[in-house]
Amino acid sequence: AQKVTQAQTEISVVEKEDVTLDCVYETRDTTYYLFWYKQPPSGELVFLIRRNSFDEQNEISGRYSWNFQKSTSSFNFTITASQVVDSAVYFCALSKGSSNTGKLIFGQGTTLQVKP
Amino acid sequence: AAGVIQSPRHLIKEKRETATLKCYPIPRHDTVYWYQQGPGQDPQFLISFYEKMQSDKGSIPDRFSAQQFSDYHSELNMSSLELGDSALYFCASSWRTSGAYNEQFFGPGTRLTVL
């Protein structure tokens, strides 16, 4: 069975602080994909990143960075120098690789509040 | 860049009524997914279509049906609506490369309220 766990339900930080959102996943597949999506208060789901299971290289995109560690089945997301506009619900998600239909299994989400 | 279009954006229905949600994927995307997100919940997969054929099915009630048309747009039909069907319904589209699915891009969602 596949499962994604985001243990942090809510996080509150003050602007300019760094914050890390944790994501732990479970899968028996050797090929799989991991994702992060952002859901701002307006409600839409915004794609942030996709990672395949064979690429453990960390990635940085502006203030965002992702740490993928297969040894601990984790795919954590760090926002550096947080801003009020980062306030949103962040979802980590998993999909199978081989014999895959692409459906996403989401974690419960982490609500991030960035205060000015 | 073109995005996924969903209509209507908001829908209010009475119990036992029917509803039809429409989704227009990003051009050249061959796969459509439907998800349901209840209040304070994560999105739950309902059903997907690849090249107009149903490719996967999740926890979709028998009262719901969906299809993908020749122009790749998709419709989710919901009958005998119940209060518990009130949710945000997302459509997402994607495309395949060498057998693997790429990231899904989501539409703005349809907020269904059943009274």
C-alpha cells in the first residue's frame, strides 16, 4: 500500500524565518514519483516540484529547496526567508512508476502561516 | 500559458438533484484526472482517463460517472446528490512521456454545495 504522511498539521513562523515541511512516504514500488503542491487561500492547487525515485539529487529553486532521502523515505521541503505570500496549505504527494496510471496519493497537508 | 479550465466554478444544488462538472485539459495533454477535496481534507482521487478510455478508478460513488470526449474534455456527472457530496472538485491534466506520466496541472476547481 502507498501512503504519504505529513506529521505537521500547522506551522506558524514570522516573516524571514526559514521553515521546513516534512513528508514521509511508504511504497513497495522501486519506481515512483514524489510531488509537492501548494494550495493558497484562493483554493487552487499549484504544482511545485516532481521527483523520480532514481534521482536523489537535492533541488533548489529560488527560496525553495527539496531534500529527497530514500534511506529515510522522506521528501522534505524548505522555504528560506519565508514571506507572507508563502502562507498556504502544502501537500506532498506520491504516484507509482511502472504500471502507473499517474493518480496522486496526497498527504494530509501542512498549513503554513507566515506572520508579518 | 493555457491552463486547465473547469466549469462551473461554483454550483449549488438540492439533495437528490444531479450535477455535471466540466473540465477542459491543457492542449496536447492526453490524460485527465478528477479529485474530490472535502473541507479541511486532502484531495482524493476519483477517476482518470487516458486517450478517452478510463484508466483508473478510485473511491468514486456509483452515483457518479465520468467520461472523456473526442476533444479530450471530460465531464463528471453526479446524481442523487447527498449533503456529503459538498466539496471542491478538481480536474487535473497531464501527458505521458515514454510510458511515464508527468506532473499534473490542476484546474481552479468547482465548489459544489448541496443543500
